Amino acid sequence: MFDFAPLTGAVHAAVTQLSTLLAPLGGAAAAVVAVTMLVRLLVHPLTRAAVRGERARAALAPRLVALRQEHGDDRVALAQAYTELHREAGVSPLAGLLPMLLQAPVFLLLYHLFVSPEVAGRPNTLLDSTLAGVPLSAHLFSPAGGAGSHLLVFGALVAVLAAVAWGTSRRAVRLAAMQEQPPTGLLAALPRVLPYFILISAAVLPLAALLYLATSTAWTLAENTLLRRGLPVRPQAAVAEPGPAPA
């Protein structure tokens, strides 16, 4: 099996060095934010490619409607036609997943660094790091340090996650409503509710991992605003110009 100890040890050393450099700005907490932003910056080209893919898929919408009408209930033929159409247009339906998949290993490594008593056989010094007096290894329901600062720090991060979840939910609902056949029932409720599931992380993750999520989701909101120009707007139906008045 692959031995992750050398990789974890190298990441621990890098985060420790970065924490020392950023000591005036917050030490390890600032290092977590910096690593998060660096990762998001590195995957930004993939995010831009995913946005281009979204626009390309939107341009294919009329042809997709024609394919549904052509193949009717033949789901196998319809799926094959969809695949061929996306291949011809150079669009990958999975392109939007790549940025998330590439971030997952970094998140898991950072999580490991702030929950493990030892790293590469040595005491984990990062567990002594704090944010406003709250250890980065602390959890919401296991207060460490002052109760007031504990609630303040976790409350601020939960507020950031809630704000981003609200914006993501609003956008998902708009996108669903713009479909030719908007979902109904449970499928209509899911886009509205799913973004808020990230708030569960506040109850189970250490502060360092929660800081990573808050930074990353805030970055996502900024990217959506800049690359996708805010919320989508349903195209308005063309209004016919009035004809000449009858004589």
C-alpha cells in the first residue's frame, strides 16, 4: 500500500514554515487561509473551463430538445445521441467536477494535520496553534479556551458558510426554473436545500478544516459573481412591435 507518512510529513513541514512566516497575520490560521487560496488559484483555469462548458451546454439546449423529440422514450438512443452531441461540441458534462476533485486531497491532508497527535512519528506541533485564542483543533461542541471567543470564532465561520449557502441555493433555484421542464416535488426542493448541508460540517469538523471550507466557499461565491456575472436571468420573451394603426 502507498505510505502517506512522507507526504503528510512534508505538508506538515510546509504548513509549519508558512505559519512562521505569517505569524504577524495569524500564524497557522493565516497559513490555512493562504493554502486554501493558493489551491483555488491553481484550479481557477479549470473553473474557467467549466464555465465555458456551461455556456456551450446552454447553446446546445435547442438541439437537445430536438433530440428528445426525435428519440421519444428510447432512453438508450437518447443517451447515445447526447454523448455524440457533447463530443462533437467538445463539451464534457463532468468538467465542472474537476475543480472539486482536485481540492479534496488538500482538504483531507489539512484535516489530518489538525486532528492527529503525531505526524510522521513526531508530536504534531500544529495542534498548539490558535485563532483568537481558540485552538485550530477545537470543535464547535468541545469548547477550548474562552467560551466567548470560542462562540465568536465559530459563529463567524458559520455565518460565512450560511451566507454562501444562501447565495448558492438562490442560484440553483434560478437555474432549475430556467430549464425547459423545471423539476417538481422533491427534485425541485433539492437545489434549494442541498447547499445548506455544508452547515453540518460546523458540528463535526475542527476549526482548521472549517476555516478551509469558509475560505473556499467564499472564493467560490466570488468566482460565480465574476465569471458567471451573478445570478442567471431567464430570457424575456420578445415583445412584438405594434403594427401600423388601422386606417
